[in-house]
Amino acid sequence: MAAAEQRVAAAAPPGYTALAVKFGARQRSPHCLLVKEHRVREGPGDTHPPQRTLFVINVPPYCSRDALSRLFARCGAVQSVDLRDKPGPGEKAEKRTSKFFTNRTATGFRVAYVVFKKPDGVQAAKALSQEGPLLISTESHPVKTGISKWIARYADSVVDREELKAEVDAYMQDYDKKIAEEEAKAAKEEGLPDEEGWVKVTRKGRKPGLPRTEAANLRVLEREKRKKARKELLNFYAWQHRETKREHIAQLRKKFEEDKQRIALMRAQRKFRPY
């Protein structure tokens, strides 16, 4: 084993196996992929079965699913490759429906879950550490790095207007169709009682009322309740109203007398005394 390969093997953390790979024939120093068997307990809906899944870390952002699939295909049939920003449960990833609005460029090193069709593929993948640096990029399937990667990323960032317009039009057609189906369903169910016997009443016309959420309705009811309580308790009896007016007049008179005394004191202090 060469000195570079020995350094790669020695750099592997406990429990991991280091695989030396190269993304080009002219690359001098190999890159180190760290792999181990995925041993997390399998749960419902888990797409990473423990005995058939290889956990890979230190995956560069320019290394794609297809590149990893071709790399580990020599170990056995690969069922799927799941690339993620960080380790997590093996839930099914959401299907991409848009080319322009859901595309996210990877910026850092990631982790991968390589699922084989048979358990033997995991052990065969770990045995690749005994071989020399594995070449991932080939002439038929190149992995773009360096300046070629930036040129390709810039070319992908240029949006085709016609293609974008076609996707937006298709989305709006689907949205209009969905809204029409909801309105038809609401019109069909209008006037029909629900399971508890209640009938939903809606306001229609040129300016239909805006629907309120449950929280907004609660806030309006609470505000009206407080307003009603103030009206009921303030000056409920006639004698309370008379007493309130009498106290207010007494306070005004008291303040008037205090202001008069303050003005008189200020005038006395303002006299001219030359000696």
C-alpha cells in the first residue's frame, strides 16, 4: 500500500473504513470517503434497512447520486442512494415537481445512505479499502470539478424563458382546476347538515365576507364581551352618575384653587428688588 493510502486508512475514525477515491485521472492526492454499516433500528416507513445500507460521510458537494451509485455498483446491485446535508431518519424524500423553484445547490460536505439489494454489498463495499484509489470520474461519466464545475453551474443558472413560462402555466392550470373542484364540492354540500346536524351557512354576493379563523373569532368575541361589561358596570345607577359628576367638579375646584396659589407665589417672587 502506498504512503498516501496508508495515511488515508490511518485517518479513519473508530468504526469507519476509509476509501480512497479520485475524481480525475490527473488528481494527485486521493479524497477520503468514510463508510460503515448502517445499524440504526428500522422503524415504520424507514427507507434505510440496517443490514443492506452503507452509511457514507465526507461526500463532496460535487459528488452526485449517480457517481456514488456507479462507484458501489461493483460491490453489488444498488437499490437507491440518498444524499443528505446531515444524518437523519430514513423517511421518503419529497418528489421534485419543479425544475426552477425547488432546486437547491449543495454548499458543504454531505452524508449518503447507499442501499444495496443484498446484504453482501455492504461488506464488499467496506473491502474496497484494500484496493488502490478508486476512480469515480470517467470519460463516459465525468464528475465536474474546479473551473468546469463553475461553468456548468453558471450555465444551469441561466433560465429558459419559454420553459419557465410553460411550467408556470401548467401549475396555474392545476391550481385553477383544484379550486374549481373545491368550489363544486362546496356547492354540492351547501345546505346539507353535517354529522352533528349543523348546517354551514356562507355569505355570498358581490363582496363576500372574508373567512375568519377560529383564533380571530375568539378575539372578536372576547373584545365584545369586555366592551359590554364596561357598559353594564359603568354608572349603572342614577345616583352613581350624580356622585361621579359631583366628585369631578370638586376635583376641578380644588385644582383651580391650587393653581391660583401657585400663580400668586410666582408673582410675589417676580418683584424687582435693586438693593
